Amino acid sequence: MSKHGRALVAMSGGVDSSVAAVLLHEEGYEVVGITMKTWAYDEAARAKPGKQVGCCSLDDMHDARAVALRFGFSHFVLDLRDTFGAHVKDTFASEYLAGRTPNPCVLCNTYIKWDALLRRADQLGCDTIATGHYARLRRDDASGRIVLSKGLDANKDQSYVLWGMPQEQLARTRLPLGTFDKPTIRQMAHAYGLDTVAAKPDSYEICFIPDDDYRGYLRRAEPEKTAALAGGPMVLSDGTVVGRHDGYPFYTVGQRHGLGVALGYPAYVTHLDAATNTVTVGPKAELYRQTLTADGVNFVKVPDLRDEAAVVAKIRSRDEGAPALAWQTGDDALAVAFAAPRAAITPGQAVVLYEGDDVLAGGWIRSVEG
């Protein structure tokens, strides 16, 4: 019998998840490694022949298994292609077609990865699941709630993409890397003899779009719908038509390049209207908004926000956050009012509310106001 019981560790084949698995193994857990197959690996070969294409490739799966063999723990592959396709890839396309800009990593963590891990953990008799994310978890003695906090490495903190997990999932989760920085993790990998994964580059592209061309993906996923949207009006905020666009799904709020119009000043996409297939552009000053509403809310540190709270709110993963007031407007609705206007608040992205390093709550941005 192991010291801490069995832990199911999500192993992508990269350095972070590999070191996370070894850390738990050394801590005394009986580790079971699992690699989730979420998309067809031959897509990577077609997209970037002969090149590393981020996480979850066939080579990554072999690397994860090699780490497990080296340290003597079990390793399985879990085929999630159908579920991933229905809940992440299809939602990715439908959100763009609704005029919003989705975050597939949050979608995957919230609706696919943790659910799949916990189901398989139950089947394999594992009490705990673990990943290589840079974030921290603790139990708050006063409230009894599990609190998600930023990782100590500010450059790698991933708490923004983990806000969607409910308390029952967080209670069974370990995040072994939360107190380390990335250079230390690479050094640890070398020390463990994991030279193959130690120097692997970080992956920033969307895993199922390894060539980084989301527009091409949308055209392949929805050829008739996207083709029918070409030629819609590109307008100024007063309605003046200044050009034609390729279809509103191929633009995102805040986009500057590739607009195909010359206005005599740097122009940005300021609004997308799916109902009329209209793309609004204008100067940077028109990107700034001060309030937003969100739904799909998950409360982490607190059970609700019935009372107005002073927070720091992040509106994208690499955002440093900004002071704001936040309050609940319904069972599944939040309002956030920033102390000063923010540029390019984008419907479809997540807003995550922090108290210091702790995540209070998060939700999906649905509307933005001045």
C-alpha cells in the first residue's frame, strides 16, 4: 500500500506533467499516468510536417509512456476524440459563428479534462487526480472551501484557465508545480534523467489547430456558413461603410492587422454583430469599455457574490488584471465594473476575479458596455 494512495496524473508528454508525475511518485503516491487523446494525430503531420506541433502529438504520447516506464508506474491512453469534438471543437466553431472569441483551453479544462480524469480515476481506484498546471490549491479552514490561487511563477501562472472547476473536483485535485518556476522544473527534469522532455518548448497554439490558422479551421469546419458571410459591411461607429470583410467570424475585438481598410489612422475591430454580419472598426480610443456582464459563473473562494466586492479582474489569460467592483445579478450572472476603462473586452473570453492571489469566481463574458 502506498503512503498516500493512488493518484491519476494527466501526462501530455511535456516537461510540466512529467515532473508533476515524478514529484507525486517521490512523495509516496501510487501514480497512474494517463494521456488523453483529444484529436487525430495525423492532423499535425499535415499541418506542420516534421515539426513539433505542441502538446498531445503521437510523439508526446510515447514520451509520457517512457517517463512512466522509467519510474515504474502504469500508463494508459484515454481516447476522448468524440467528446472533445462535441464539447470543444464544435463549441469553438459555434462561438466564432455567434460573434464571440472563445477560449478552448478553458472549455477543455472545465468541461472535458477534469470530468474525464475523475471518471477514469473512479474506475482505477484513484482518490486523487493531478496535472502539471502552474497554480496552487488549499483548503480554507474558516469556510471549508478549496481555494485556487495563482502559481508562484507569475510568468507561468495558469489559474485563469482553471476557474471553471467546481468544489467537488478541486477537492480531489493536486497541482504539484504551483510553488515552482519553470526554469526549476526544467532543472528537475534533467536531474530525474528526463532529458527527452526537459528541453521541450512550451506550446502556445491551440492543440487541434497546430498551424495556428483558426480561420482556415473555421472554413474547413463550416464551409457553407463561412462562405456565405463574405462581403458583409465593415463600418465606422456612426454606420459609415468603409469596406467589405471576409465574414465576421474571421475577426476579433481588438484586431488591428488584416482589416483591408485605410482610414488615415491605425484602425481596430471594435465590435462584431453576428445578426447583421457587420464588423465595426475605429480608432483605439473606441476599444475602451468599463463594464461587462458574464454568465456560466463558477464560484471558487466564495459561495456567491451577492454583495458588491472589490476585486482584480482579468479579461484574458495574459492580462495583468485591473481593479474593479463585481456583484452577482442573478444565480448565474455577474456584473463587473472596472475602475478605469479597459481595452478590447472581448465577448466569449473569460473574466476571472481575484482577491490577492486567490480566485474568487469566473464566468464567460457575454456583453460589454461603455
